[in-house]
Amino acid sequence: EVQLLESGGGLVQPGGSLRLSCAASGFTFSDFLMHWVRQAPGKGLVWVSRINTNGGSTTYADSVKGRFTISRDNAKNTVYLQMNSLRVEETGIYYCARNDETKKRGLDYWGRGTLVTVSS
Amino acid sequence: SYELTQPPSVSVSPGQTARITCSGDALPKQYAYWYQQQPGQAPVLLIFKDIQRPSGIPERFSGSTSGTTVTLTISGVQAEDEGDYYCQTADSSATWVFGGGTKLTVL
């Protein structure tokens, strides 16, 4: 069974940092791109970042470029999101999701998310 | 960056057909995907590559495309279909984007 389990969320002050983790199981992790998606309370989905299978290529939404860093450890079946200089408007649930880009299947499995609250 | 535009809400009676549109300049060149999100839950992939349905997704969900607009059609809407629906695509630089979402209400 495919499982994605996010962790690392919590309360952080504006300007602070947080590192999210997403542990994967039930599939060959190194075969899939991984993404992070944010959802503010009561709002829609916002794509944040993606990383390719070996970690050599990353892409970010314009709003987080230079502040967020996505990485992965295929030996640990885990993807990370390092978030620096956090803003109040980045409060929300952060989901990780997998993507088989060769088959263009979109984000076919999602985790349950971890809540990040940016507030003073 | 580019945008995908969805209607904020669609209402339909049980058994009727709901159509949710998504418009964007990138859509003729890039595949579209659709996700369903029910309250308190993670999104679920409904449609990939414009028109294909993952295993386990009911046949009443279908996708279509015409120019800069893609459409999610739900035939014979059921009460359990109520929720939020999002379209998504990616540009050539691997930047992804979601539409703003459409709240489906089953009357």
C-alpha cells in the first residue's frame, strides 16, 4: 500500500524556519518525482515545489524561490522541504504527493498533510 | 507565470450532470489533471492526461478538452460527489499550477 506521511509542521514566527519531511513507503520511491502543495485555511491548492527522481532538478513557485529548498534522500525514502523566511500567508496544510512524470499521471497519491502556522 | 480559471461554484440536483470548466492559455499545449477534495481530506486524482481515469475512479467522472478549456463532467451526480474540484497543469519549465477550485453543491 502506498503511503506518504508528512511531519515537521508546527507554529513558527514570521521570518522563522521550518523543515518538513515526507516519508514514503509501499512503492519504489526513487522512480517518482515528489511535490509539495500548500493549502491555506479555507482556500485552494497552491503548488509549491517539485524534485526529480535523483534530486538533480528542482522547481519552485515564484513566491518561494530563494526561500524554500526541496531535497530528497532516496536511501531513506524521504523528501524534505526546508522553509526559511516564512510569511504569515504561508500558513496552511502542506501536502506531499508523488508523480510518475514518464507516464504523465499527475499527483496520484497524496499524504494527509502537516499543518504549518506562521504567527507571532 | 500563468493561471487556470475555474468557476467558484456549481450546483446540481442528484442524478443530473455537472460540468466544471477550467480555462488557461497553456491547456492546448499541456495535459490537464483533475482532483477532488472532500472536507478534511487530501485531494484525490480523478482525471489525468486530459481524459484518462485512474483505476478505482467511477465511470461517471470524465474529462474533455477543447482549445483553451478543459471540462470535468460528472454524470448522474450523487450526494457523495459534493466537494471541491481542482484542475491542474504544468508548463514547459516544469512549473505546476492549480486552478482556484470549484465547490460542487448537490442540491
